[in-house]
Amino acid sequence: MKSFNVPVHYRSSLVTAIKQKRKAADKMKKDFAPTILNAGTLQLILARHFGFCYGVENAIEIAFRAVAENPGKRVFLLSEMIHNPGVNADLQGLGVRFIMDTKGNMLMGWDELTSEDIVIIPAFGTTLELEKTLRDKGIEPSRYETTCPFVEKVWNRAEKIGTEGYTIVVHGKPNHEETRATFSHSKANTPTVVVKDMAQAQHLADFITGKLSPEQFTIDFKGQYSEGFDIGKDLKRIGVVNQTTMLASETQGIADYLKQVMINHYKPTPEEVSQYFADTRDTLCYATNDNQSAVQGMLEADADIAIVIGGYNSSNTSHLVELCELKLPTYFIKDEHCLVSSKLVRHFDLHTHTEIETENYLPEHSPLRIMITSGASCPDALVERVMERLAELTNNTEALEQVAAQWAE
């Protein structure tokens, strides 16, 4: 796989050594067992896969290159390039300005842009409508486009299915940048509707089977369907694609469920099923699959707590948190500073969508076993700093340094 030129301060000598040795011993990526680091009285259980993915490294390289290649020019990001506050702050420190926030709210006016300005398209991609807006301003969006290739793969899949006469059902978070972009590209070719979870998929089934009216559909799926959507004809042939960072098991469950709904309603023969449901296969990216599988493998070990590192608005990271929460106390942190002390942690609560503080989060026994993973937009250096902070808080700094020296050999 291609290597990218990203700032060296995002790299970690310890994590790089671990990843390289694990990869050399498991080139086919079939071993999802965690890496165990015994640092004195602290045992760190590191997921097999975590951190920067192909799409994120590609985006970082292009964004920093855009700044370097255009001295004296104004450089803008359409929105957050990736969902990592540190990386976005670094770009802002270089003078890059954001045009809108992650929800699509404008942070400046379009009339402030000129044809001389540089605009970077984020890794999530963008809508066809925004691309047109930029071109109308004399700005070519493809010049510094960091759209993840795996997101583009979903767009291509949706286009292919759409041209074959299927309506696209997108499993994704309706307000997420990537889902908004996928929705835009899909609806340009075929009727499209977004479902955010299994509950909405089950609700959509009531419209497929005619239990609920078209009028109710416009209310319940407001803002989540393409213009002119006709449930009487547009739900007779469907195919499912997804936001690439969703929970794999949920996407598969939604696809299996909707396929069975079509079978039960239309009663096709086995040979006729494809006339009603397009088997699109999972459109999750490889990193999302690998990271989720690695967490499942990590959770087979025994531990006291889990720490998941990443931006609080990161979809792929939030799903790693959900998986860990099923087994043990889990703390979703954005950086090492969230580990305030051995008695206090500041972390994000997915259920209330707020940052909270929890006391006495580290059990007082030895060895203390902590699982660690991170999202696809989290630098390895940040993971190493969290490990160092945990070692500091448990008086195991020297022991962790010895571990790092052993991996470097």
C-alpha cells in the first residue's frame, strides 16, 4: 500500500515498531489478537489495528501540500478535513480557515471567496451542489480534493445500482458530512433515502409494505429522501449502501432485514429475488472493518477498563466505543490531557453527547489491565502519549521505556 508524507509529529516510534512487527508476522491480517505490553504493574492491551487509515493519510498529505504550494494565498477547508481536533488545529495554525462546520452551517459567506483562493475538499467528500458553488466562483474543487477512495467507491456502487433501476437506501447518520455527500451523488442518478439505524429501517418497511401513507413518509423521513420520491414505485426495487464508518454488524443487519421484507412482501422465487433487492455487499472501508474486528479480538482478553482515543465527532471512533461498552467500563477521550489524574478522567458520553468527568476510574490493584484503541483519524503519536500518561499516573514510566526499547530492537 502506498506510503504518505505526513508530518513526523503524528508518528510514534513505539507504535510504528509494533505495527511493523505485527504486519510482518501476519501479512494476510488474519490475526486480530491484541498486542500485550507489560510495563511494571501496568498491562496495556493494544488493539491489533487502529489509527490513521489510507484515506486519512492521503487527506493529510494533500492538505499540508496545498498550504506549502500556495504561499501568500488564502487556503480554506470546506469543513473539518477529518474528525481529529489536533490535526484540524494544526492546519488552522498554518492559516487555513474553515468555510463551514461539520453540520454544514456556514462559518463565512460564499461572497468572501475569490477565484484566487484555494479550497480543500475534506476526506468525507462533498455534495455535487457545493462542487458547483465552488466552480461558479472560479475554484476547481478537484485541485486539492482529499475525498477518501473508499467513499468514492460507495458513490460508484450507488451509481451502478441506480442505473440498473434500483432505489438506494443509505445507512448513515443523516447529518454526517460523508452521508450528505453520498446522498447528493446517489440522488443525482436514482431515488435515494437515508436510514440512520435499524429502527428507521424497520419503519421504512412499513412504507414498503403499504402499511403507512406517502404523506406520513414525507413527515417521518423529512430531509432524508430525494426530491420527487414516490414510495408507490420507488420502494419496489432497492439496494443498500452505507456511510463507510458505520458499525459493520448493523449495516449487515439492515441489509438482511430489508431483503427479507422484500421477499415476504413480493414473494419472488429464489431466482427472482435480485429483481427486488440488489445484493451490494458491505461498503464499509477496510480500516473500519479492521478496526472493529481488532476491537472484537481485543475484547477476548481480560481487562479492567478500555480507553478509546479520537475526536468526539468521529463516527468510526464512536462505534469502537459502543463495542467496548458492551463488555467493560469504557472512556472515550480526545487526548492525554483528559487523563487529569489517577483519580479523575474527562471523557465523552455517547449517550448524552457531553463531555463528563468520572472519579476513581482506575481500579486500585495490580496488575492494572487497560485496553487501548483509537479511531482512523487519530495520530499514532497521540496513542503513545496516552500510554505514557497512563504509565506516569501508575508510576511505570521507566518500565514503559524499557518496553519501547525492546520493541525497537
